Amino acid sequence: MPNKYQVYQLNEWLYKLCRIHNLMLEERFNWWECNRTPVNACPIFVTHLSKLKDQPTYYSQKRATHWSRESNKDLYKGVHSQVIQEAIKRVEDTFNRFIKGDLNGKRSGKPRFKSVRRYRTLSIPQLKADCLSFAVNPQRRKNGGTRRDIAYINLPKVSQVKLIYHRPIPEGFAIKAALLSRCADGWYITLTLEDKSVPSLKPPELEATEENSIGLDVGLEKFWTASDGEIEPIQQHYRKSEAKLAKLANRKDGKPHKSASRRKLAKKISKHHQKLQRKRKQFHYESATKLVNRDEQVFFVEEIKPGNLSRKNKPKQDKDGKYLPNGQSAKSGLNKSINDAGWGQFLSILNYKAAKAGKLVVKVKPHNTSQVCSCCDRLVQKDLSIRVHECLCGLIWDRDRNAAVNIKRVGLGIFPTIKRPKRSRRAATKEAHTIPLTGIVWEDVTFV
């Protein structure tokens, strides 16, 4: 809860850090463009190779800020030196994920220049041990202790900042760093604590069996379906508020540019989006807690990538270069529903809650788990519009429950997943009920 002077100072810090972020990105991009020469096999003897320059690193850019302060006093004036170094470290980490990848070898996208509105977080790497202080609230004595004490935190070059101390710090933990974030409804601070006596959390060593495991299939009509038939209805937070957000956006577009009324409506829209985000996250926590409280110890879930599922369709062109219909209008609604469900956030929360409870979450490949019959292993191909699984063996089940059972079988090693057959849809519909998959060596299966 900073005062107006502290809010102005923090906003000025974010503006300067955003400029520093873009300058460091520009330096790295310029190094990449100026230190590569296109060389072909034919003119290799006449091509001039430019002299290579030193690659910008975190330490070189951090050292450059000392002499550049004299030329750019307004850019670095008033900002804490360690806060600037953390902003440069943020650029370094982003580039490492883009070039080298993370611990699992997964690379992220190309770093982008940020606008002032998108740069909303600053890091303070070091805080004093006694940075928190408390003052007795006079209204607490009158109300008999119903209100909490007033807390203050001492931030470097910002002085004492009042905050809502809603979660007490456990005994033995020391405050090491802090993250300040500017949100739609105010400022938030995240404290990093350290206690060397706390052991590291290791994944439990559990052996999955038929009794202590369960399969989960996530979807858009039902949020998740368990292999035993239990379902969790989907909430669709954004879909329910879509009309209200569109109405507010139309009102904002009708206001004059850079007017006070337009800014008020924009702030109202951002607060509504923040409320939807919090409701979705709360639903994910409640749903994960509901699963963890079950008797099962191992949860088999799909290894899905929501970012790939919600991609746009590739454009189609004819011989003259005109764009043909590619089904993107229908895919846009599906992408909106996938992003509204938030499967990735739910699976990460489930993994965290399960590890905290001493349970295990195992990801399996979901290839054709909704197409294969869980009773007779027969391939019954169907579109997304068909929500009932019907097989020649007589099994009539919900499509999601059949997929959940297959996910559990894949996790237990009873039934391996198979890749989607590469054939035309017309041929697939003709042979949907004529392809038995039992008794086949799965390593040698090829579909033509």
C-alpha cells in the first residue's frame, strides 16, 4: 500500500528498467546481425569475413552500466544499482532459454522488446534481516483484537512502505529477496525466504498398480473425467463474462483518445480480467485438492501442450496467390475454449499438490486414447463432435471415460499408445469398425 510519492517512484523505476531491458536486447541483436556473414560454396575465396566482436554477456553489460551512467544520467538516476543488475540478468536468462534451452532442453521463443505496459515487475535481490516492522493498530484495541497490526517493509531508496501482512513468516526463515509487481488493483510484493534446515522435496518412489492408480482425461465439456467415472464440470469463466467484456470494450472504444473516461474503462476491464484469472486459479486449486484427497497414490494424466493445441491454422493459397478457407474461424472458438480451461496451469498445480501430499503424477502419451476401445482394443475413429464411444463388442461409454481408462492402461503398461494413422478421412470412416488391433506386435505396426 504505497503512498502517491512511492507509487510515482516505482512507476518511474519500471519505465527506466523497461528502457534498459530494450537497450540490452538491442545490443545483443546488433551483435548477432553484425557478426555473421553469408558465405556460399562458390565465392568463398573472395568473401570478406568481418572481424568478430565480443559477445555481450551479463557481466559485460553490467560493467558497461558504470561508464554509461555519465552519458545517460537520466536513465540510471534514482534506480538502485542491484535492481538494474537484476533487469540485465533477466535479459541474460531469456537469451539462454532462447539459444541453449532450459534444464530439459526446451527452447523458448525469440525475446521481444517490451512496452511500458508489459514491463510490470522489478526484483530486489537483497533485503535486510530486519526489513519488516510492525506498529500496533489503535483500532485493534477498541475492537478486541479483530484487526491486524500494521506492517511496514523497508525497501532500498523507497523507505518504509505500508503493506497488508496477511500471511505470517514462519520462525527460522530469513527474508532474502523480493519481487514487486504492479497489478490492476494495486501493488503486490513476493518475499523469498530461506531456511537451511528444511530438506529438499524429492518425488516419492511409488509402484503403480491397478488399485492405487487412476487415469485422468481433460476436456472442454467436462474439465476432467476419471477412469472410475467421476467427473468435474467445467466452469468457463471467460466464456460467461465474454459479453460483459465486449460491452465494456465497445464503451471504451467510443471514448476520446487519452481521456480520463477511457482510462477508467481500461482499468475496469483489466480488473475484470484479473478477477477471472483468480477465479480460474482458485478453481484449479480446489479441483486438484479434490483429487489429492482421494485414496489413489498415482495419477496418470495426458502429456499435452496447450500452446500447440491452440495454434492458428496454416494459411492456404491457390495458384494465383489468393487465400483459401482454412477453417480458422471455427478453430478460433476452439482456441478460446482451450485457453479458458487452463489445462497447463491445472496440471502444474496438481503436480505440486500431489508432491506435497507424497503422491505421484505421471504423464503419458495420449495418442489415440480416445479412439481405441478400452474393452476389446478395437480402433473406432470418431470426430470431436461424437461424445459417445460405441464399439462392436457392445461397450457404450462416455468418450472421455473411455479415454481415461486407456490413459490408465498406458501408464500401467497394459496397452501401449499408437500414433494416429495417416490416411484419408473417407477411408478411415469406412474402416472404422473393421480394424481389430488385438494380437498385433506394436513395434512393427505401420498404417498406410
